[in-house]
Amino acid sequence: MPKKKISKKAKIKKQTKIIQTKVTKLLDQAKIKYKTLEHKVVFTAHDVGATTKRKLSEIAKVVLVKVDGWEPSSVKSSIKKKDSVNFVLIVLPAGKYVDFSGIKKALKAKKVSMASEKDIAKYLKTKVGLLHPFGSEYNLQTLLDKGMSRSKKMIASAGTFTDSVEVGLKDFQKMVKPILGNFSKAKK
């Protein structure tokens, strides 16, 4: 069966397609410049890098973490598992692992651990792989790894498995006001 030809007009229309997600609406409301990237279906930040042919240092891996014995000061977290347990979002380069000891030290917490997939679904009302780095939209404090902040731009989930957004790191920091620190370690 011959391949169907796509007209030049249809190609241009597809290229200028603007996806509207919670993330793009949030960026539009904040008047933050961004670029959307459409790609094949991916489930991890590492896959976004491979698909888009971008450096892993520019791709944001967003992880939900449980923190015991810490109370947020600037962001009122409405998501608590128990009285002393809060959740935070960690934003780090896709090529790195979460450093729980760095988070624990920075927040002066008793205990830090990975949140479960059930926690993501229950408290954030989203699927694993669709977490975006705008913690304020989840009523969560965001922690930004210094390794991520070395890039001028960041590519993160736009809230779908086929779309990402590219946003300037300075704009992201101005908008989200994350805690900056050493929250990642190299893969072994």
C-alpha cells in the first residue's frame, strides 16, 4: 500500500500545533516563554533525551519524595501522609540519581524516602512519568539540583507522554522559587 502524501500546508499546521496542557496554561498565565517539543510516546526523562537527541543535563527528571520531620516554610503543603510527613518535588538532570542524604541535610529532616506510585496517583492525581517540575501547582515545595541549574534551559514534561516543554532555567527559578542544593549523585 503506497504511503499517503502529506501536503505542505498540513505539515506546517502540524508543526505549529499548540498543545494546551496544565503546564502550558500555567506558563502562559505566568507569561513565561517556552517551546513545546512533540515526540514519540516516552515514560522516562531518560527516554525524552534519547528521543529528542538532547543532552541529559538539560532534561529534567522530576521525582516525588517523602520527607519526615520537616515543615515547608514558603509553600504551604496541603499534601501530608501523616502529621510529620510531607512530600517535595526534586528536579534533577535525567542522567543522575536522587541523593537522599543531600535532601535530608538541606531540609534538616529526620528521614527521606522515595514516594510510591500509589502516592503519586493518590496525592498528585497524575500518572508516573507525567510529573512536571512546577511544584506550586501540586502545593509542594520544589528542590532544584545544582547540576540542573548549570544549564540555561530545561526540558520537562508538558503533562503528556508525547509532549515536553523547553523553558529557560532563570524563568523557571523566578516562577517556582525552588530550594537550590546538591540533591543528585552520578550513576554508577
